[in-house]
Amino acid sequence: MEATVDAWERDELGGLAPESHEQYMLRDRAAEPALIGLAITQRGRGEGEEVVIDLDVAAGASQ
């Protein structure tokens, strides 16, 4: 859980530099864990060894 939150809260210092195809692929693969980290940060709570995130299905359907 902490690694996923860290991926979301990461800062880019020094702006954006050109990236190789390999760097693009790594960044693309990191997108889903980063969004999961955002959900954990905003709505997640620990319950023992598990993390619970309440999702609002109606909010997702209206977008």
C-alpha cells in the first residue's frame, strides 16, 4: 500500500525531460498503481491487514 501511495505523491523536480521508449513504457505501467494510490490516499482505510476503499458507483456512471 505505501509504495502505491508513494507513486502517486511523487514530485517531478526540474521539469519534464525527453524520454526514451523504455521510459515511456515504465511510466505508462506506473499509471494504474498511481491512481490506486490516489484512491487509497483520498478514501482508503486500513482494516487489519487489508485496505478498504469505498467506491461511489453513481459518481463514476455520471462522467
